[in-house]
Amino acid sequence: MLIAAIVVECAVAVVAVLGALKGRPHLYGFALTFAIYVLYDLGRLLHWNVSEGILSVLFLVASLSALVAAWGLYKEKA
């Protein structure tokens, strides 16, 4: 199940980058968010020894990135 999640998260990150390259730069925020999710899940899969503090900072960055991206999309002209 974890491998499937990693594959889906990678796909979301790639699609977000492709969308950003087509003129929707706010999608880079979603790409960063899902790239962080991939790192976290790879760490779990490969049993990386990472402190809780680092994980907390990563999730804060991911959440802020998603918030900025969502706000940018909200403010984007239709």
C-alpha cells in the first residue's frame, strides 16, 4: 500500500510541475507538497532514521506550500 501511495504522490508532483510549466506557477506549490510527501513515505519504506523535529518542519513546509498554492489558484483570474 505504501508503494502505491508513493507512486500516486510522484504522479501528482509530476502533473503539478507540468501544469506549472504551462503557465500556472501556483502549481509548483502542490508539486513541492507532494514531493515532500514522497520523501516522507520513502523514509518510512526504507526505514530512514529521521528525527521528529525534521519531520515536523517538513510537514509545516508542505502545508504552507499547499496553502500558498491554493490561495494563488483562488486569486487567479478565470
